[in-house]
Amino acid sequence: MAISSYSQNIYPKKLVINNDTIAAFSCAEVRDINCMISERQVYKDQLDTAIVYIGNEEQKYKLLLKDKNLITALQKESLALCKGENDLKDIKLLTLQGELVIQKNKHKRTIWTIIIVALTLSLLK
């Protein structure tokens, strides 16, 4: 097995064993690498948590927007119903006024009929 090593002052060192290249690290570098890997995992977990939180907030916003649109639609419908109720009240009022006019006309006709009958009877005597 052929091992060749180059004289290097800094780590990582490059070692070649049977045409395979290996990097050699010092203990301090291994600790630093492990710390970086651990920190990276912590940051990844925090990022995943933030993505989930943002997704939840987006869903809440969509629901609120949907609710707001529903409220707006219901308000428009309510206004339309109120207008319809006002129109219905106006129609009832006009109907009552029309019935009152009809009753007055009937009353006038009755009075005129009595007057005409009385005049006719007085002329016939």
C-alpha cells in the first residue's frame, strides 16, 4: 500500500493512499466542523419553524381575507334587503293610500247616490 504525504504546515492536510485522496484534519478543526454542523442544524430547524409559522400566518391571512369578503358580501346583501324592506313598506303605504282613496270615492258615490235618489223622488211626487 503506497502512502504519500506532502509536507504541509496547515490543516487540512492532503494525503494520497493508493490513488485515493484523503483530507486530514486536526482535532481543533474537527471540533469546529462539528460545531458548524450543529449550528447549521439549529439554524435549519429555526428556518423550518419559521417557514411553518409563515405558512400558518398565510393561511390565517387567507381565512381572514375570505371572512372579510364574506362579511362584505353579507353587508351588501343586508343593504339590499333593507332597501327591499323599504320598498315593501312604500308599496304597503301606497296600497293603504289607494284603499283610502277608494273608500273616499265610495263614500262620495254613496252620498251622490242618496242625493240623486232624493231629488228623483222629490221630483216624482
